[in-house]
Amino acid sequence: MTDGSAARRELLAHVREMLRAVRLFKNDLPAQHPAVPFGTVSVLSMIDVMAAEPPAGCHGKELAARCSLDPSTISRTVATLVRSGLVQRTADPADGRASVLSLTPLGRQTLSDVTAWADDRLADALKEWRPDELAAFTALLRRFSTDLMSRYDQPLEAAR
């Protein structure tokens, strides 16, 4: 039995290809949706997820942790989203010194539009896939992500 190093090297090569494909996918977004500042969709989506969670919604520090980004990066990204009218800051009712982030109606509609655009793009790219192939790939990709993120003390649920 081999130690699996050749298979891991092949996997790494395919992960690089996948990351390139994801970059191409993401780079096409601004042309299709100019209202979304480049590189902010995942943060916009995470704000929406976290704002719905109790007890007090989405705070910048927790947003940075859930996105696995530096707090200064999140701060700049949130400022861009606020200037774009997609996100609003309100005083935290439990701690007036803190802000709670949430999507504006424009932010919610924009996220919905971007999600529909991404779904259409994926549907086109995966039109030759059978449902069982898509389900198997999804399950394996989730397992891969969970196992990889566990090495960094970042559970997948927290990173969504």
C-alpha cells in the first residue's frame, strides 16, 4: 500500500485548478452585478446569515472570525458595503458602544440577485452532471472542507 503522497499531489494540482476556476467565476461578477463591490459577496452573505442568529446579530469581530479574515480587512469591507448602501450599522441594544450589522433592503435584493446569477452559472456549468454525481461531489467537497478547516480550528459551520 502506498502512503498516498502521489494522490495528494494530484489533489493539490486539482485544488489549484479549482481555485483558478473560482477566481474566474468571482471575477465575472462585477461585470454582471456592478452594484456589488468586488470581493464582498461572501462577507455580504455571512452578514445575512449572522444577522438572523440570536442573540444580537452580526458584530464585526465575530464576522472576521467566521470569514477567517483579519479584523482590519473586515472593517474595510464593511465600510465599503455601508458606503454602497448594502449594509447598515445600528447600535447594539445590549451594548450601545458596539454596532450590529445587517443588510439593507438593497443589500438583501442584491444578494438575492447575485445568488440567482451564481445558481444560473453553476446550472450551466453542471448541466451534464447527473443528480447523484452532484450529490456525491457536494458530500465529498463538504468532507474535504471540514477536514481541512479542522486543522485550523475553524469548524465549517462557523466559516459559512
